[in-house]
Amino acid sequence: MLHTADAVVVGAGVIGSSVALELTRGGRTVVVVDKAGDVGHGSTSASSAIIRFNYSTFEGVALAWEALHGWRSWPEHLGHRDPAGLATYHRTGLVLLTRDDAGHGRAGALFDRVGVPWQAWGPAELHRRLPDVDTGSFGPPKPVDSEEFFAPASGEVHGVHTPDAGYVDDPSLAAHNLATAAREAGARLLLRHRVVSVRLLPGSVWRIGTAEGDTVEAPVVVNAAGPWSGRVDEMAGVGADFAVTTRPLRQEVHRVPAPARTAAGVVLADLDLGTYVRPGGGDSLLVGGTEPECDPLEWVEDPDAVDPNPTVGRFAAQVTRAARRLPRLRVPHRPSGVAAAYDVSDDWTPIYDRTDRPGFYVAIGTSGNQFKNAPVVGQVMERLVSAVEDGHDHDATPVRFVAPHTGHTLSLGAFSRLRRVADDAPSSVMG
């Protein structure tokens, strides 16, 4: 069956669903194609869905702060109530822990520029506010099976508290909410359709072929396929000019029973030990890692071959580190949690950009830290697509995006495929 549209979005995760919603609101007919049986069943389903603002660039902080306003007013942002219910944003606050206060001044300057409320907490204030947290500094992170891991603290950690941070309780439902709103606005979803070909036809029309026999033709394609995005780019013949590349990375998020009291329910991002912890709902915690140098990254060639079950080794490493910070936490004998492939760029910054082929756009390299920006990413891509399709040379003069809630103006060149990876670029999910 042939489907025609103004735009096709490949990928029905939280990013693709947001893009579909905003392209539809912008007046385009949109078809979304995804091989999964429902929306948000890829990387989105394994996201810890933490809402935070700790980034190393103005654009990173400003985009996350703008997105918060969408989460705060989620029903209004959607404009349609999903019969399946609505995902909920929980404002818990987040405390970023580091060995000392190095870098806190730079972070504070960015927060002040963007308007993010924050406080610096020294060891005494950390102990007063979070009495269940061990404020000792044990870093840099070390393998948990080494003698060095159990060495006494060599100092104390410092913290940066952002009270408006938190988490979304159901990332897959959030994607479903966006997709339902997009469908209500006129978008069509082709689920259980695996893309097997992407061809540019005469007249600058893209033809997307699926294994199920359906095809979609549109002058605009947005690749938001997460860890499968590299395959889509390859089929489309794009990527040769990318200065920044992306690769699928296997990640694990673990679920453990929560102690009776756990850091007053805040999210902890612990760079001193290389973990993060957030409330998991009910009597549980979610524990993940911040890619410390002592832990090898698990790059994968085939996202479909990723084992979705957590491993004993990774579980023990991350939860044991978390237990060093939270002494009341116990490390279960059996691992519990999820694993999935994330689409990661060289500098852990997404690529929201056009490509060197007409009408083909990418929203890739998003996994791990871009869930939080879902409410605004669709708006960014709609602004970019509209400008470029109207003839703007984004490569020469980057499109500027004015954030509707905060009024900040962002250069979308910060997310260009042609950007240079700086020597001090982020080396972990923290961005």
C-alpha cells in the first residue's frame, strides 16, 4: 500500500513522537513508521526519565529548562487527553555530587544565565539536608572488585542542588501521550512496519519501503530511529559529511528495594562514584551509571541483538557504588532492571540537523540524556525543517530557535552534524 504525506518520521519513541506532533501542528501531513508494536517500545522504554539541567553549554541548559515548562503543563502541551492516562512529572530536586566544588562556578554561571534556581551545598549542608547520605569522597570511580574501591574516604563531596529537577514516572506513556496527540492532530502511525529501504526519487521525493510491503512517499524525512538511526542514514546515503557520529551503546538501569529513608526522595547524580539514583515508584530506587572511565563501554553492532536483561557484573558494580553513598541500601543477590541500546554521539550531544541530501533530517544521538527535552525537541525540528525547506542555508547561518516559554534564543548550530568535538567535550551521559 502506498502512503503519501508531507513528511515521514522514522521512529515512534518519545523524540519521534514529539517531532510528529509539532510537524503536524505546523501544517504538514505526517506519517510515523516504527517496527515496534506500540509507541515508545525502544530506548524510550528503558529511560530513567530524569529531568535535570546540568549541562556544560548554554544551549544544553536552556533547552532542558525550556522543556521543563512542557512537563509542568503536560496536558496543555499535549492539547489532547490520552485515554491511556497521562505521564506525570515528579518535582523532587536533584543534587549533583562531585569530589570538590571545581566546576560548580561554571555550572552556576550557566544556571544564572538561563534562570535555573540552584544552591551550592558544602559537606556540612549536604549532611544537614541529606543525613542518610555518606558525604565522604571516594573518587575517582574505581572497579568494585578492586582493593582501592574500599579505601577510606579521602575528603568530602560537594553538591549543587537544583530544586526544580525530578523525573517522569512512565517514559513509554509519555511517548504514547505525544503520539496520541499527534494522531488526534492528523498524523498517521504505521506500527509493526520495519524500514528496509530509503530512496530519493526524482523531484526530491523520498520513498520509504517497509518489510511488510507498505511504502511512504514524502519530500521530508526525519530520522528519529534511536539506535537504529545509523541503518536508516546508511540506506538514505547520508552521513559522509558528519563531523560527529553516533553509535549504539548498551546500557543498564537497575531497580532495587529502597531503604526506609533515602535522601529525602531527591535524585542523586554522583560523579564522585559514577552512579545516579532516583526514586523508582513504590518502595524502589532506580540506579544507573554515569560512564566512569573504569567501566568499559558496551558498544553494539546490532541493536536487535541486545540482551534486555541486566547482567550480574554491571548490577553489582552500579548498585554497590550507590550503596557506598547510601549506607542503608542493600545490594540484592539477583539483578533486577532493564537493558537497552542507546544512540550516543561522540560528545554526548544530540544531532538535530539537516543533511547533505535534500529533505532528509536527523534527530539522533539522543539516547541517555534527551528524554527530558522531548517537549521541545519537536518544536526545534519543526523550526529547522520549515526554515531549510523555505530555502535557509542552515550550514552557513544556523537557524535560531526562540524558546516559547523562557524566551531564550538558541543557535541550533550547537546541535549541527558539522560541529567540532571540543577537547573538553562531555565524556558521559551527563552532557
